[in-house]
Amino acid sequence: MRPSSFRILISFTGVAPIVIFLFSFFSKEAGSDPHLKLLDSLQTLIRKEVGAGTNHFLAQAMAYDSIAQLSGDTLRMGKGKNFLGMYSYLTGNHEKAIEYYLAALPFFTAVRDTYFIGMMNNNIGAAYEYRKEPEQSISYYKTALASFTLLKDTLWMANVLNNIAIQLNVAERNKESLEHYLRAKALYTTLHDSSTMATLIPNMAECYRLLGQYTTAIDMENDYLNNYKKFHTTDVVSNAYAALGRSYLALNQLAEAKKYNDLSIKIRKENKFQYLLSNNYEVESGIFEKEGNYKQALISFKIFKASQDSMLNKQKDDRITQLTTEYDVKEKDQKISLLNTQNELNTLRIEKSNRQKLLYGIVALSFIICALALYYLLRLKSKTNKELAEKNDIILKALSEKDILLREIHHRVKNNLQMISALLYLHGKSVDDTSAQEALMESQNRVQSMAMIHQNLYQNDNLLGVSVKDYMDKLMNHLISSYNIEQDRIHINKVINIAHVDVDTVIPLALIINELISNALKYAFRDGRKGIIDIFFGERNGDIVLEVKDNGPGLPKNVNKDENGNFGFKLINILTERLGATWTTESVDGTKVTLVVPHKKAA
């Protein structure tokens, strides 16, 4: 579950864009990594600021972004850009918000998180909406809709359809707008949530009015007032009364038009909503004109124009204030950037000084040790023993350098494999053939399974072996996310009795595990059925044993694991031969695959 925070404002023309400010990104524990613990704390501070509506979290967002870059974690680097976008959006700098959201998109694309991709496109659409660029806004909203449709997220499919419909009305494409409202209403109805329906009905009513279907518009406004006005504030209710006045005026039902227009005026005056009264005076002028009271109609029209001019001047003043604020923010950002640069330089100087002190200390300590050793060896050992001791020092240093180089190599291999994985994903999005897409996705999963191994190696102290439990957890989460498995539909039981496995063994084993789990997720539980996958990985009689069992329908009779035509089985056969292992399949109450790697010990 990913809770989100968004605000909904209703005006005369409808509902403002629904924006996602997502916080619950930590699906894994931070563990002992100080970077991740600090990022978790910064995220909590940002959440509190947004929840309180104060939005004073620029420093925390900038710190989060910098630390995420240092951590090298792709998902959290995307989050850092998202938090900066949130700040810019909430403080009215929508152009800057778009820049940050666009910068976040490649990171979420690299980890193939469809939900976050949809989130970013929705928020970019909302920013363009406030910039009064409806066509750009519609384009990004439609991309967001595609992501949420892929996830079958009914609520956000409806929300984004509502956002698209609003912008279609602004672009005067009212028929298209109504089509999107109807689709959104059908989805909201399935949710049985009155509060979500309350955001839609006034918008649909206004759309019907713009299309000239005044009776339908009146029915919908009355439905809103009778059943949904409790969800909104008095200014929104006054909008509904004003809309009824306009519709009745169009139908020449002047008594009803005056009744509802007067109700709207009363609420707006009592609550000092002066900026909304312009619409009422326009309707009032129309009523007097149709009654033949041209003098009073002219008076009301003059009041309408005066109010309209006042609102226009206010908008100009607001725009000037916004531009001034944007300038101040940019100036502050430049100062902050300069301070950050100075801090970085100071940090580098301190680090350099500390390294020099440490080097001098090590050199001095080494000199003392060598002097004492030389003195002792001159007395007790021969020249040969002295040379041997010096060679030992060189070997230890070489081993230390080798350890550092190995970690760097594993790190770079992991980064390159992740880049290949991202390229495969992007290529899969660009082809239309379903079989080709599936093949590219399976290839991406294989590459990702190897990238996780190298990540495990350079992050742990043991460079010769991979932590099996940690690797299994990451691989399972990745595969379930790749195949869009719904939460709690497939339960995976793992029994792991081996802590570490050597690199030469674990790489082919990882690819075999990837194939077996992928096959189970793809074929054993089709049509949304629930199921269980049991995994055993341990030692028996000196051998490494891997068992993967599901409670699906079992292998079809025409499937043979020795067939060369099946690429998955062919790959398993090649990897099994490389390990000198054997594997068997059973189809009783599901499918069970057993792999035995002889004479292998844990690393």
C-alpha cells in the first residue's frame, strides 16, 4: 500500500488537478547503511512539513537529493528529484517543478516502477495545468493514465480521467471532456466512495451546461447539493448555486434562476468571497434583461464589469507577486548553491588534510616498526629472514589493493548490467510484438539477477561468497514487481540453510533460480489464481540442493525438459552441465524441480 497526500479545490469551472505527493517509498529496511538511515529521517521531516501545510522543507529536500546521489541508489535518486519538484509545485514555481519531475523520470524508468512513472507524469500534467497549457497537460495526463491502467489502479485511473476532462473543457473540447467524465464516473461508482464522486459531479454538470444540455446539468447540480455538498466548503456550495442560476437562465426559467443566484450571492457576501461575485452580477443582469427591466439590467452589468476589472487587476498583482517570489527563490537557490559549493570545498580540504595526517601517521608508525624489526633481525636473524619480512609487507599491501580493485570491478559490473537492463526495458516499450516484449523482459530479468550478485559482493565484507538470503529476497521482490503480481496473491515460502555461496557457483545458480521462479509466476498461476511457491536451498550429504515447488496445474504432458526448442529449459541444461549438477522435474500436485550440485561447499 502506498499512501499519498493530495489536495482537491473546487472552483466554478470544476475541480483542481489531483496531485500525488508520495512518501512510502521504503519497501526495504535501511539496515546499517548510514546513508539510508539519514535519508529515512529526512523523508520523515519532509512528510511532516507537507502534512502541516507549512512547506518549509527546501533544505531537507536538497540534503536528501545530495545524499541520494552519494548512495548510488537509483530509486532514492529519483525520490530526491521528486521532493525538489514537490517543493517547487507547492510554492508556485511550476516551471521548476516540471524540470525536477522530468529529471526524476529516468531513475524510476531504470528500476521499472510503473507506479512512480505514472505519478511523475500526473504531477507534470498538474504543473502544466497551472501554467495554463492545457494541451501539454493533457499529453502528460494521458501517459499517467496508461501507467495506472497497466497497474489496474481503479482510483487513480478515475482521478487522472477527471484531470484530463477538466483540461479538455479548458481547451473547449467539451464532447471529449464529457466522454472522459463518464469513464471516470463509471470507475468511481465501482469504488462506492462518495467523497471521490463529490469531486466529479460538479465538473460533469458544468460540462453539460457548456454543451447546452441545461436540464441534465441542473439534475446533476441538485444531486450534488442533496448528496455530496457535505464533503466541501461553503465556497464550493456557492459555486453549485451559481451554476444552477446560469442553467435556469438559459432555459428562461427566471424565477428559479433568481432564486439560486440570490442564494449564491448571500453565501458569498456572508463569507466575504468577493472575488466570486462577478459571475452572479452577470447572471443577475441577464435575468433583469429578460424581464424587460433594462435599467436594472444595465446597473447589474456595470457592477459585473467593475468586479471583473477588479479581479483582473488582482490577477495582475498576483502574477507580479508570483514573479517576485520566483526571483527571490532563484536568488536564494543560487546562494544556497554557492554555500554548498564552499562546504564541499571545505570538506575536500578537511578530507585531504586528514588523509595526509593519516598517511604521515602510518609512515611514522611503519618506520618505527621497521626500525625495531631491523634492530631485532640484526641481532637474531640473518639477512635472508629480513628480506622475507619485507616481501611479506609487499604481499599484504598487494592483497589490500586487490581487495579494493575487486570491489570496484564488482561495482562497475553491477552498474553496467543495470544500464543494460534499463536499455532492454526501453527497447521492450518501443516494440509492439507481445512475444518480443516478453523475451526482452525475460532477458532483462536475467541481466538484473546477475547485477544483484555483483551488488551483493561489493557491499559485503566477503568478496568470495554471496549472501544467499539477502540475494533471494531481492530477486523475489524484483520478479514479483516485473510480472505485476498483486499483493498476497502468490505466497513464497523460503527455507535457506546456506549463508554464503562462492561466486563461480552462485552465478549459474542465480540464472537457474530466475528461470524457475519466472516460469512459476508466468504459467503456474494464470487467470489471477492464488498459489504458493516453496523454495528450499541447503546442503544434503555434502551437496548443494535447490528445490522449487508450486501448487499449480503441473507441467503439460507435451513439455520435455530435455527439448532443445524450449529456451528456458535449454539454458537450465547448459548451466546445470557447467556446474556438473543434475536436475529432475515432478508433476504431482503442481510442479517440483530439484537441482543437486555435487561436492560443493558454502563459501
